[in-house]
Amino acid sequence: MIGMIVGVGWVVLVGGADGIAASHEENGVYDSVRQEGLAVGGRTIRLDGPRFPDGQTAEEQREALRDLAGSDRAVEGLLRPSVTAPFLLSLKDETADGAMIRSGDLFFAIRVDLDAIDPETLFGQGDSEPVEAGNMRFEAQVLEDQDGEGGDSGSASARFVHSEGRLLDRIGVESTARVAASRSGDSVVVASRTDRGFDGHDRWPNRWWTIDRQGTSEVTGPPEPYSGGIGYAKLTRLKDDPETVLVELRFAFAEPTAWFNGAPILRSKFSLIAQDQIRRLRRELGR
């Protein structure tokens, strides 16, 4: 989830590169996370389509917002032009063989000109700044074309992004994903899925390992294969308030049972991570 919020920040805040799907229909990664989904331990999780699809009228958007938030007053709070405006996060767990599949939906609003957002900027950064939240650390690197020999992007508009994370000083994890961005007159979409073609790759593998702190030193366990995750973020302009953009983020990822014995330790950090990253994005936009 944190990687997707950071991805939204890249799209909104940074500048320039080539490679963009001409429409959402041509965004192969966006299609695959909804149609193929994430297969882990005999279970397959597919992401729902957007709650705010293109083509809605202003009245339809408002009705969908009321249904989502629960009341007109809650809608006004959600859309409030403030760094501390609320967000809506719902989570779901599915048990698979050897893993929990954590999935969720996140909604929040930002103030930005959608027409000024260039989806190509997602690939304009070679590296992202490390992000720390909830005693966790994440960083990502956009791979050059020649570095993508371990997988098939499946689309001229997709790029490979390698991410590394440290979870609660207990687990190390890294994975390589296909990421693609696209735009329409109403919205921008960023979609991501772990590319299993990088399993066992010598430079950009999908793997995880334990971290055992022993005083001032650390001992790491042997690497294990990692199934990764899928997600997409859709940024939709509100018809009756064009400077307000609603961000709809859906995600699912594998959490091996060996990480925390199935306990929701990592899950309990999601709200804190979301709050930290959303407020950071809003502050940057405010500048």
C-alpha cells in the first residue's frame, strides 16, 4: 500500500519521461490486476473496478460519495481542503496456503489541477527518496530498460520498479513490479503488479528474509521467494469541483505466515502509514 501512495506522489509532483498508455483500456497492468489478480497459496484475489468510473455525472459522483462516506456532512469532511482532512480505509484478510493475503481500499482527496498531472512523470525518477513510517522503511528504483531482462513488461507503457523494505526491524523484503500509468479526460490511473519473471533474478529478485537483532549487530536469515502484490490508484476529477481530485487506491499483497505467524501486526500499521503519506503529499502540493 505504501508503495502505491508514493507512486501517486511521483505522478503528481515530479517531472518527465517517455512511455504512457494513451487510454486506460491500453493500460495492460491496470487490466491484469482486475482480471488476473494475485495468485497465492491456492487463492486468487482480483481487485474490484473503480467506485468512481469515468463518465459519471456530478450528481452520480456525489451519490457515490454519500454512499461511501455515509452522509453529506461526512462527504464535506472528506473533501475538506486541509492537510488533516480524513481518509477512508477498509481492510480485508484472506487465508491462503502459507500466507495471509492482505487487501484493502483507500479513499482520500487532494487539491490539484488534474490536467497539470503528467502520468509520464511516474518514470522520471531513477530513485525515490526513502520513506519511513510506522517503524518501517521503503525505497524504490525505476529500472532502466536494459535492466528489465528478468521479466516482460507486457506493454510499451509499463516500466519495471524495484522496491526494498524493512518491516518492523524483523523482516527484509524486495520485489520488482511492472508499473504503468494512463490518463483519460476524467482521470489518471497508476497500476502495479509484482512480476514473477524476476523470481530468483540475480540483481532484482522477489524475495524476503528474517532480521535477527543481536545487540548492536544483525543476523539475516536465508532468502525465501516472495509472491508480492498488486494495486492501482485512480485519480478522478470531481465534476462540480474541478480543483478537487479523489484518489481511489485498491491493493492486495501476500504476507507469508512465517513473518508474524498470521498475527495482524503489519496490518495494524496501515492506517498510520496512510495518514503519514497522505499528509506528506498534501503538504507538498500546498507548497
